[in-house]
Amino acid sequence: MIRKLFPAAAMILGILNCASVRSHAEDLFRDQIAPILERRCVSCHNDGQREGDFSLQTATSALADGFIEPGDAENSHLLDLITPTNGKAGMPKDADPLSDAERNLIRDWINDGANWPEGLRLTEAQVSDFDWWSFHPVQRPNVPPTQGFSVDDTWVRTPIDAFILKRLHEKGLTHASEADRRTLIRRLSFDLTGLPPTPAETAAFINDPDPHAYEKLVDRLLDSQHYGERWARHWLDVVKYADTCGYDKDKLRPNAWPYRDYVIRSFNEDKPYARFVQEQIAGDALFPGDPDGILGLGFIAAGPWDFIGHVEVSESKIDGKVARNLDRDDMVSNAMNTFCSVTIQCARCHHHKFDPFTQQHYYGLQAIFAAMDRAERPYDLDPTVESQRRQLESQITNLKSELAAFEKEIREAAGPRLAELQTQLTALQKDEEIKKDAAYGYHSGIAKTPDSLKWVDVTLPQPTDVSLIVLHPCHDEFAGIGSGFGFPLRFKVQVSSSQTVADNTQWTTIADHTQQDHPNPGLTPVEIECHEKNIQRVRITATQLAPRKDDYILALAELAVFDSEKQQLDLANDDCVSALDSIEAPVRWQKSNLVDGKWPQGGNPEIDQQIADLNKELQSRLAEIETPQRVERRKELTTSIEAAEAQLKELPKGKMVYAAATHFAPQSNFKPTEGEPRPIHVLMRGDVQNPSDEVVPGILPLSSHADWQLDDELPESQRRAELARWLTRSDHPLVWRSIVNRVWQYHFGQGIVATPNDFGRMGAAPTHPELLDWLACEFRDGGQSFKTLHRLIVTSSVYRQSSENHSDNAAIDGGNQYLWRMNRRRLEAEEIRDSILAVSGALDTTAGGPGFYLFELEHPQHSPHYEYHKFDPTDPKSHRRSIYRFIVRSQPNPWMTTLDCADSSQSTPRRSETLTSLQALSMLNNRFNLVMAERFAQRLQQQAATLDEQVELAMQLATQRRPEPMEHREFTAYAKNHGLANLCRFLFNLSEFVYLD
């Protein structure tokens, strides 16, 4: 018996041993091989991306591609790719090679059979390390002592100087001497206001004996209205502001400018930064009744917007989904780039490859903006009117909810068959093939409200016993409407036996659909039985019109009349059709088309018959459940809604701003959410056709244990309010560092962190981390005043340095990272244009209001054309400051673009500064410069009597100094030979005019 059991026992032990070996091999893969592949390979070689046409995400894909030969590492191409040749491995591409230990583990794994646990799918490794300088808490460092440094004690005017001096000392650098007063007033004037100082202002500052003359100048410039205009321009660069939408059609945004003016006013009023941030994310929720709470939401709507993808394409179609996904992506990236300096958009398609943010974090932020769209909305309303508006809106919402519940009750009473019929009809109409003639039919005039009454009628040649009247619907692809285009929601059909009808008593109603909405029939004819009634006129009156794009119309393809023998009457007579109004478009829309015997038809008779049968059953079932009590109740509710809506329309509209909105007038496929957030899913590889789990709204975690998810039940406005509060927390490590770094950059030409929109691992490290944190604390804890921060920076000795070069310092720090001198810079495009206007005496300093055009606008209602070459630069309306110009996104001003003006299609935290021959040519030959050179010459001739005096004044206006004797001789001779205007044109091209020391 024992001998019989032994072989079985041995076999069982062998099976167990094999299972143990396999289990060990699978554990080895999970613990050692999978982490290497996930960390170093899967981000590029996965089933969705397949770089090099292979994937290492699953056993099937990894082994099927032949890159791994189980049991034979030497013949496995994977090992060839990761093994260095001539000191460099083919993979990972653009990254450090695998270590010897990692390669040996993979080799052993392949030689042991490349065991891969069944069903195991590798995922891209997630960065989870928050140990990075920008995520560390902001703590105020001690101001470094300066004793022992070989420096004049008076040089350290502010704590800023102490931090800078410490780094200079550590690097073996010495600071530059202080700039002269002419240089300082030019530097301050352009940095704080974007305009040159006048000769009188320059002379007054240079000759002021007051030891506090510099500080007085700073205060005067900060109090100028031009300060807000200058610093708003920096902000608008970052947030992608423009006055058009961009994309294909680049439609105008005529009311974007109130947001621009809001930013200017906020800087001039020195609004605390936390309030400034909160207004731009959730001002309507946090500060109800304050116009700035609405105006600030222009921030969310500032970027590009796809008109075609939102208006002309349905949200259910792929292009519509893509457009809306990209729209939310812009909202998320704009908020996180601007306020936090993190590149969260890198987590749209996969986990962030360098920072600890996942797709769940990214789509959680999308969920915060899931109910928001970009549209015009009112602001600055009278409080009493606003109270009435809110009451009426609440009343309408409640009535519509009551009506919806009432309709639901009716549908439930009808049983499931009603819903089945509607579903079947929708599916069949999608499959319907349309055959249509160029002669579409009758089209009424356009109405702005659905309850505008429209009618059309047909006069028969003679009184006739009629058995049947048939209404054929239209088909038109306008705005994607298709079959049933323009068919009225509510209507009645009336007839008369008389050719001339004196009053309503001579009309007999034979079909009345005015009490409830009639289902859109698609292309199914609507038949009205007449029972051989003697008729000479037929009238169709619409009491509730069909919605079109952003208006309402009545349209019919054909009105057919059948006599008692069921024969259709020939009514093809131009004079037999009359209407309240109509659009007479040759061929396409004409009144006579209503009786020309042509109408769009389905190409599949079987489908057409099915649609007709289903429509007939649908009407029958609706008639069965419509009791008199229900009809009366619906009428009461709809009448109340219409009355409230009419009252709402009568209220003053208020001013409008293009901003984030949940309530606005629908525009074809672009409809408001009414505050109901859209469901947001993680999109695998960012593909709208590959949604994964639905997410809840959330913020970004700032530590490995942070709670980042918000309550999914929060109303839309409270989601944004939570985000705004999170952004302005006093312990936020990113927000306070980000904003002081931006301000520092605009003063010195480079930030303490050189990548102002990226504080992550792919960004630059701070050159002066302690100074950055000290500034962040000083700004955060000192009232968050921009003007105080400016004053602190510009009164420092480091800001007052000259831009002189020092060869010993340059040998150590050629890029001037440690600020041993001031950086020289070219004026920005707006500063150059405004300076030309200012010195020419043409500058109009009117503040605020709609933007002025630097182009001729053509076809604004369709695809606008912005014709810059047709613009007249003598037009005084265009002589305002450049911040008030109308900015076109897809066709920016060519001259301004040549001078490196910001591209409004993307965030520009730091402008490029190029030096090209095209810039010199445009500064010489641009029509604007030529006109302004003439104006400059006229100013000089009016203010100075002789040519010598005119040349002297020209130099003072253009460069804030007197000409040297040699310059005076040469310039005077040039003006005599070539004219004063040509000298002015030359001065516009001086380095001193366009560069700032």
C-alpha cells in the first residue's frame, strides 16, 4: 500500500515544487523587474503609445513583439537596447542608462524564462516625492549679517541688499556702482509706468537736493494711473488675454475689455493679492453683489476658445468633446500656471513625469470648472434690479422644475412605451438618408423670441372640397439641425371657404397644437384630416417658434392639399402664397417654394415608413394621456414661466463682460449648463473616446499626506470657492513664491527662479532661495501690497546699480545670475510704441473702455478679416496707450510681433528679446513711425524757434539728455539737408531710445 502511494506522493511534491518555483519567479518579477520597467520604460512603450512599435505593458504585448526571447537573453532585442555601446545605451531615450545591477536583473529574468504573472498590467510609475524646494513650507529666513564684507555700509539699504551681497561674497563677485540720476529716472519711469520721463521731470529729479528725492520719485510713479496700465500688461501676458477667440474663425469678443480694465484698476488700487486671486477664480461666489466679483472671472475666459467646436459641432460628437476638453484644459492650466507655477497640464494624458501629480489630480481640477463656459454676462447692476433679477431667476427655476416633474409624472403614466418610441425615433432619424432639392421651402423672418407669432397661408384657385392637408417639414444642416428644421413647436391650422377673410370669425380651426409642444416630426409629413370641408384658404399659424442658432423661425417645405378624390391639387402659383413676413433668398428660400411640389424626402422607404408609423403611435399615446386637467395645469405652468421670463427681459441688462459663466443665451450647440457640472472622467492617454473612472472635484496635494479631494455634492460655485480659498492659504508654498518671483523678474529681467511658470523638477532652481522666501513672507504678511513690494525692490541698492560691465565679474558670472550689475534691456513693443506717441506729442492718455483698432475690420459676423495694411495711422482714436488696443489672437499686429510682443495664444511669463534686421527696417519704414516722425517734427517746430533749439529739444524728449556738441552739429546738419522729420525718424532708431540701462 505504501509502495502504491509513493509515486503519487512524489508527483504531488513535484507539482508543489513547480508551483513554488513559479510563485517565486512571479514575486521576483513584481518586486524587482516590474518597478524597473514601470519607472524607465512604460511611459513610452505602452499599449497606447508604442514608441518603436512595441509595448512592455502586458505579457502578451511584450512577448508577442519578439523583443523578449524567454530563456535566451542574448538573443533578446530588449537587452541590446538597454546595453551601452560606445558608452551610450539606446534606451531609455534622452535619459540616464539603466545601472549594471538593473540590466543584470533583466538578463537573469529573461534567462529564467521571462515569467510574467498572468493578467498583470504594468502602469506608468507615479512620481510621489514631495521633497522639492517649491513644495517645502515658506518660512521667513533671517536677514544675513553683512559684517566682514568689504563693502560700504551705506550700500545695504534694504534686507534685499543683504541677501544679494551674501551671494556675491560667496561667489567672489563685487557689486557695481550706483547709476546716475538720468539712468535711474528712465529705469524707474519705464519699469513702473512704461512711459519715458519728460524733460521737465528729468531735470527736476537730477537737480533735486532732497536726500529723499529718489523715494519721492518712486511714490509719484506708483501713484500714477500709468502704473496700473504698465503692470496690467505683464499680467495679461501671463493669462493669455486677447479680444478675439482665436482658432479658425477668430470671432470678436467685443466685451472682453472690462476684464482688462479690472486688472488695471486692481493694480492702481493696490488690491491685496489674495482678494485679487479669489475674485478671478470665484468672485461671484465669494463676493456676491460686487461687480469686481464678476469682472474678475474674465481671467477664466481670457484664453483661446474654439467657436466651431462649441457652436457648430454638437457636444456629443468627437470634435465637440475634444473642444470642450481642451477648453477645460485651458482653464485648469491657466489657473495653475498663473497662480502656482506648476505644469499640471502635463498630467492630461498620463501621470506627470517629473512632479507628484496624477491624472486624477488633473481631472479633479477639471471637475471644478466642469459647469463653466465662456460667454457674456452682466455686471455692475443696480442692487434693486439685481435683487429682482435673482428673484425672477429663482422663480423661473422653480417653475421649470415643477413643470419637469409634472411632465415626468405624465411620462410615467404613459408607461415605458413612450420612452421606447422616442428612442426608436431618434435612432431611425439618424440613419435616415435625405434627398433634397435646392428649393428648400418657405422661411419666415427671424425672431428674437420663441413666442413671436408667425403665419403663412395658401389660397386655392377656387373653393374645393378638401379631404386632407399635409405639412412637409424642411431639412437644413444649418447649425446641425437637420430634419424638421424650423417646424413650429406649437401651431394651429385654420381654413376658410372665402378668398378674402375680413376677420377671425371667418377662420375655422381644424388642428390646434398650441397648448403643448409638438414633437419634431423629422421628415415625417404631418397630416390633417378635413372630412371634405369646402375650403379656399389654408393658414398655418405658429405660436411657439422653432429654435435656430441664436434666434427663432418658422419653416415649411411644402403645404399639400388633397381633394375629395384624394388627388393633390396643383398650386404652383407665385401669387397664391402670402405670409406675415418671409426671407426671399433666390432658389433656396421663397414663398413660392411652399407649393412647388418639392420637399426633402428620405432615401430609404422602409425607414421612412417606420418613422411615420412611430410618429403616429407617439401622437396617439400623447393624446391618450392628455386629460383636460393636465392640459390646464401645463398651461398654467407655461404661462407663469413665460410671464416671469417676460418680466426678466424687461429688466435693465447692465453692462456686459466676457467671462466665465453658467447662464447665458444659447447659441446653436453651445448651451449653458445652468450650474450643473458635467461629469468628468479620467481620459486614458487624453483621448475623449477612451474615458475611464469618473472623478470628484479636487485640488492639488502639496504633501504626500494631503487631502486633495472635495465633496462631490458641492454646488458649482462652491467648488471654485474652495479652490480660491486653497490658493490663498497663508501656508501655500507655491502661490506666494510664484507672485514675488514674477515681480522680481519684471524689475531685473530675470526671476530668482528663471522659469516663472514652472517651479517643478523640470524648471530652474532658485539662485537666491532664502531671498525668495523672505520676499514671499514679507509680501504675504505685509498686506499683500504690490506697491509696497515694488517700493522695497526699487529702493534697494541692487536695483540702483549701473549696468556697467566688469571683466573679472563677467568671467565668474557671465549671465549675471547673481546681479553684480543691473541688466540692460530693450523696451517692450508697447513701451516703444507708447514712447513714440509720447515724444511726438500725440499720446492720448484716456483710460479704459473698448479697445481701439489698428486694422480695418471686414466681415465681422462670419470669419472676420483684420486688414492691418488698410489702417490709417493718423487716426487719433488709435493714439491711446497700447494696452488699450484691440488684440487679435490669430492675426496679431505685424509690427508689434516683429518687436517680440507676446503671443496671446499661449501664456507668456517672460517675453523674448531678439535683435533682428527686420526690427531695424520696420522701425525705419513702418507707416506709423513715418507719421509720428512728422508729428514729432511739428511738435518741435511749435515749441522751439530755431533749428538748434529744435535739435536740442528732440534729444531731451527722446533720450532725456542734451546732445553732445558733436551730436548737435551732426544732427543739425542732417536736419538741414534731409528735413526735421527725417531726424526724428533717425532718433526713434537710436539705441538710447529703445534700450534701457
